[in-house]
Amino acid sequence: MSVAQKIATCLWFNANAEEAVNFYTSVFKDSKILSVARYGGEAPSKKGSVLLIEFQLAGQQLLALNGGQDIPFTDAVSLSVSCESQAEVDDLWSKLTANGGRPVQCGWLKDRFGLSWQIVPTRMQELLKDPDEAKRSRVMLAMMKMVKLDIATLERAAEGR
């Protein structure tokens, strides 16, 4: 692994890792493909096809593996994205749910490859750390009713409106 960080998440794809990585790197700023390793003719894929891609999303290094077996993603693992504004939440939500992705609940979505994402405003994280327990509770209850998270609604809940 040529990446500088010691631990990187590895995403398992059947045969479409390259398509997924190209999509993900188009969605996030400060993203790029770092390296591509290809099969040399050994199983489970044909010679020259993508085995492993090292890539970076918003500065975070990840791996994408074409594992060759149908092992789907589960909700037990998701990628969480901290967003500084509602515009960023809306933009990422729109891009990641496009072309077969789908909204889930409480800021979660699945992209067209089946990977789960949490699109989370940093403002919500701040509100959930407030020392006022009642405020935190109102924010949590408001969030639980949402699909895509809305900062203004969370702030109104925090204020008790």
C-alpha cells in the first residue's frame, strides 16, 4: 500500500471497482486515484482487469478491490461525511443518490453501488455536544424524523421552536 496512512478502509466490489472509484473521485473535492494494480491472469478475473485501486476522497485514503465474488455491502459499515453547510449536504445527497442510489433515513443513503453513506452537517454534531440535555434531546428527536438532514430544522429544534 503506497498510502501514507497506516489503516485504510477497503471496499469490496465484484467487478466494478474502477467505475465506482471514478464516480467517487468525481463527487468529492481533493480526490484522486493514487494507483491501480491489475490481475496478471490468475483467478478470479481476466488478465489486465482491475484488482485493487488506491484512491483518496477528500484527503481520506481508501482501497477498492474487485474481489470477484458477489459479496454485497451492508449497513453495518458506512462512510460518514461531515458537511459545513446545507448546500454541501444537498449537493452530496443529490450526487450520491443519483442513477440508482436511494435515500434511507436520518442522513443515511445508499449509492448506486450499494455503499451506505452518512451525510452529516457539522452543525448537528455541535448541537449534539451541547451541555443542555433537553436541547440535545430535541435535536435528536428532530433528526430521527428526517431523511436528508436539514440544518435550519435542527437549529429550530435546539431552540425549542
